[in-house]
Amino acid sequence: MTERSNQTGTASAAVHGDAEELTGYRGPTACAAAGISYRQLDYWARTDLVVPSVRSATGSGSQRLYSFRDIVVLKVVKRLLDAGVSLQNIRKAIDALRARGVEDLAEITLISDGTTVYECRSPEEVVDLLQGGQGVFGIAISGAFKEIQGSLASLPAVRASLGEDATASMMDELSLRRARRQAG
């Protein structure tokens, strides 16, 4: 089996959770997939930022093997670096997640403004990972938009007519009910 077909099959298996711990990717493959240099990969492994979960290097000549999820984390670290977040702050954010017991970093959403790193737990809850889990208020505009659309669908609306005084042309709900009662 070629390395390319093995990668495709393993990526599929990793996504579905089948035997991920048995198959890994060597450093150069992990680097190519994550878009990082081998020097970055080596440094991050030696400093425990992203440690290979399939097999660590055990001495001269041995090779680290990274899981699919490890490579996802490598890519996240790379994107945070590209966004301008310092490696020191990335390390703090990942350490904060691990201290909280979040083992599978691939299952969370991180947001950054280039200075700090936030964990998005839900559309309403965002946590600043660098400030000891300080909560940040978030508003999902699309959620508010849909909620208002739903609310307004069951409420009366008034169409403004052109050329007339708006206050004279509008009837309030009570006036509309009276008019219906008198007509019917």
C-alpha cells in the first residue's frame, strides 16, 4: 500500500475513531499536512506543546508518529501563529485547556483577536483562556436575527402608506379589534 493511500485510509479511520492509535504519520508528513517546518514540529514536541500521541521519539534513530488529531492540533497552532498570537500565549491557552481536562483539542473551537485566545463553548459562551477562564460576553447576530424573525412572525405589523401622515394612517391593535367587531 502506498503512503498516499495509507494516509487517506487513516484519515478516514481517524475521523471515525477506528484504530487511530495504531496508525500514525511521520514528522515530514505531519509537517506537510499542517503547513509547518520540521524545526517547528521538533521544537513543539520537545517543549510538550504538541506531543505525538501514537509514538514519541525514544532516542537516536527513532521517529515520532503523529495521529490525525495531533496534526489537527498542529494546524490550529499554526493558524494561531499566523493570526499573530505569540507562541507563549498559544502554550498558555493549550495548557489551560489541558488543565481543565480537555484531552481532545480537535473537538473545540478557538477564536483569536491576535492578542489572546478564546474558547467558544457555544454561540453564547466564549471564554478567555489567557485570563484564567474569564467569561466573555458574546452575541450571535445570526441567532438574534432568526429569533426576532420568529417573534415578529406572530406579531402585528403596520404598513406605512406614502404621502399620508404616518400617525394618522396607523391604527393600533385595539382600534383594529374594534373595527372588526363593528364590521362583523
